[in-house]
Amino acid sequence: MILTRPYGALKKSLRLPIVFNDFAMKITVSPEAGEWFYNLVTDISLKYGVTVPVRKSELVYLIEKAKK
């Protein structure tokens, strides 16, 4: 998509109707985030109709392995 404005048009902000599900493939939660934050992101995604999967970062497994 290419957006243009007439020459000399005022430089105001431009709002575009964007559907999040069309642009995102997944939501990755930081490995340092607590379980409560992961649950919050999941709940908010459901509330607002976000259909992409919410996953914990795969780095969490490396951090847990390093602690052992």
C-alpha cells in the first residue's frame, strides 16, 4: 500500500484502519516476565479478539537450564 498526500498538505497525523491479526504471526512474551504477565497478555488478547498465538519465549528454557 502506498499513501500519498497532495503537495503542500498539512502534516497532520495519519490514522489507518489496521487489523492486528493481519500483521502479526504470534505474540512472544519475554522469558523474564512472570506467569501473571503471560496470563494478562493472553486474557487481553482474548478480550480484544486477537487470534494469533501467545507464546512464552523459547529463551525461558535456556534460562531454566542454566540455573540447574
